Amino acid sequence: MWQTLYDVTDFLWGTPLMVLMVGVGLYLSFRTGFFQLTGIGTWMRKTLGEILKKKHSSSNTGDGELTPFQALTTVLAGTVGSGNIAGVAAAIAIGGPGAVFWMWVIAIVGMMTKMAEVTLAVQYRKKTDRGEYYGGPMHYMKNGLGSTGKILAGIYALALFIEVMADACFVQPNTLATCVQDVFHLPLLATGIIVVVLSMIVILSGGVKKIGDFCGKMVPPMILIYIFACLVVIGMNIGNVPSAFAMILRYAFAPAPAIGGFAGSTITLAMGRGAARGIFSNEAGMGTATTVHATAQTDNPAHQGMYGVLEVFIDTVIICTLTSLSILCSGVWNNGNTGVVLTFDAFRSVWGQFGIVVLAIAVVLFTYSSYLGFFVEFRTCVEYLFGEKMVRVLQWLYFILPVLAVTLEVEQVWDIADMAVGFIVIPNMIALLMLSPQFLKLFQEYRDSLKEK
């Protein structure tokens, strides 16, 4: 069974899918004049600048359930988690240092992919009689592409349901429980039960708004703590930074030999693992995060789209890079470990046990908030596939599965998630290409409106 799963995963993450993802991202980048690079001042001012000025707290920013800041932090809660900590480590352990380069490539082109996804999700979202907002790829496929879109939407919604089950209900709890067991020696099953009980309290007491409020308060300090911890590890190994970058660039285009506990890798393996973990981390091309952005209060779809650019920048360009450099500079990347344990090895080499305890708490909060944030994606695909009333029925599946997931082998969990992501990306890439004229029109209109102010 597992060999079949590995074969399917390798096929999905082969050259054709890489060409499709990078190709769509490059196409959108060219058509927008590489806005993610040339317009960095604009999207920083309209996202981070507004957050710092606290404009996101205004109640007059448009219709929606969450403020743009809450939407951003809820999405980051879902993306800044196991993908950045365990996923990056697994990519390096299997694909070698060169995998990091392909994460960067995916991030750069993914910024525009993510902006297109978010913009279209807000443009085609719907509001229910209960005042709840639903949006995402299945909605812009169905409402923007006619009969073809309905077919793509059905495929996407089903694949998203599987991916959310794999990521939110398996990867996040598994990473959290493994971390807690490694540092605090708490049994895996006990951790799974605690996670579920706490999540039920938050979700059942307030739904999406409660999740947004929790993430708005918890995610920013979590990210700052993790960035500081990484910088200390890198700083203590500052002399190894040039060689770390050299390895990343060298083994992105050449096979990495077997060293220590590292079995060696090919260029294809480095490319595939780096791309898979990069996409899995920042979700650019998957469209999953747009289910959260679609609930945001915003004055313009393209304005919210800029928060998608910022999201990829924070997630991959900053956090994934810092994790990678911590592992490579500390010299533990080829010790034979993988996943969250490898990242912990890097931090343990500098921080000792005290630092590991502090980091473990941060990792627990990362993965727990990820699990919470993914509930928005879960309820969106359930609403589309089975109807709004079934959300309250099937949410119990969301609560039960993590208890089972914590006891699985970590590599099995990641392979399930990778396979599900592959099935999601393909219909979404097709839809983005077909809807690119609508996105480019919304994008240009918004840029023109900014010039007039």
C-alpha cells in the first residue's frame, strides 16, 4: 500500500506539475510586471503599513466576518506551522540542501499566484442568510467558468476535503504530539486528546470569529519568538553561513552525495521535495488559504490579494529560510534524523535543554493554531460538497481524527499530505489560467485607483 502511495506522490510531484505551477506563476508575474518585486513598496504599504497603523481595526473597511489582519493571522496560523518547522527539515533530510533553492523559486512565483487566488476568492465569494461568508477556488471555478468550472470545482472540493483531513487532522497533531513527546515525554495519545478538547472549546463557542480573534492575538508573538530563536542559532554559527548558501546553490543543480546519515539525492528529488514543502508551507497554488481570505472585510478584492503576497513572503522567504539556515549552519542536516526532530537538533546544539523547552512551546502553539485555522478550510469544502447544515455534523470528524493521527509514522503522514496537495493544485492551476483575464482586470483597476489618490 505504502509503495503505491510513494509512486503516486512521486508522479504528482514530477516535472509536469513543477512546470505547470512555475509556469502559471511566471505568466502572472510577467503580466503584472513582476509586481511582487517591482511593487514591493505598494503591497508592503497596503498590508504591513496598514497593520502597523491599526487601520485593520476599522469597522468601515467593507463587508466580511474577519478584519484583514485577522484573516492574515488566521491564514498564517494555518501555514506557519509544521510546514516551516518539520516540513523544511524533512525536505533537506531527503532532498538535500538544494531543496531550499526550489522553495525560494516556488515562493517568488507563488506570490503572484497567491494574489490571484485571493483576489478571485473575494470577487466570487457568497454570503449566507446567517451572515457567514464562503469563498475559495470551488466558488470562483463554479461562478466564473460555467459548466467547465462546475466540474473543476467538484474535483477541487473533494481533493480539498482529503487534503484538509491529511494536513489539519494528521500532519499538525502528529507534529505537535511528536514534539511534546520528544521534549516533555507526554504520551502521544494524551496529547491528541488534549488538542481536541481545547479545539472544541474554541470552535464550538464562537466559530470563525473566535478562531480569528485567537489567531490575531497568538500568531504575531509566536512568529517573533521563532524568528529570534533561529537568529540566535544562525548567529552562533555565523561562520558557516557562506558554506550553507553555497550548498543550497550547488545541490539545486547537481546531485547531493551521501554524507553521514544523509542517503544522497538527485536534482529531481531536491526539486520535487523543495517544491512540495514550499507549496505545502505557503499554500501558493493550492488555493486553500483563500477560503479564509474570502471572509475578510475589504474595500477591494485586489487589496486583499496583496495580503496574499505578504503571507507568502513571511511564510517562506523569511521563516522557511531561517529554519533552513539553522539546520544547515549548525551542521545537523545530515545526521539521519528528519521532521521536527531534526529542527530540534539544530536548536539543541545552541540553546541546550532550556532553549528546547521554550522552542517546544512555540512549536506547540504553531501547530495548534494551524489546526484551528484549517477549520475554516474544512467548513468551506464541507459546505460546498454537502451543504451548510452538514458542517455542524461533519465537524465531529474534524475532532476525532487527530486522536488517531498522533500515533502514525511521520513520513507516512507527510506522504498522504503530499499526494492530496497534488490533486488540489492541478484543477486550481487550470482555473487560474482561465480566469487570469478577470484577475488582471481587477488588479489593474485597483492599481489605477491607487495612483489617483
